[in-house]
Amino acid sequence: MEKKLLNLPQQAHEYSDTELAEMFLDHVLVQFKKEKILREIDLTLQEGNKDLFLQLTEELKKIS
């Protein structure tokens, strides 16, 4: 008899370890980029650099 973890429904698609690792790394990389851009945006706001602020917000929109 197959055990189900916490009685959760089974997913229709089973991912390989490689696929899961790639998905995890892609997610972590996007989160890292977002956090980096947000820190840079904070700095541009402190410095009053409107042009760089606009450029960074566009980058953030593209990866979000």
C-alpha cells in the first residue's frame, strides 16, 4: 500500500531530481536578482538618481 504524505493529493506530474533542482535554482536566482535590484533602487532613491531608478524599476518589472 502506498503511503501519502499528510493525505495530500498526488501531483499528476512527477518531476525528476534534475528538474526539481533546476526549478529550485531558477527560483532562488530570480529571488536573488529581485533583492539585489530592490537594494539598488533604495540607493538610487537616497541619491536622487531618477534615471537609474527608472531603469532599475523596468528591470524589476521584467523579472517579476
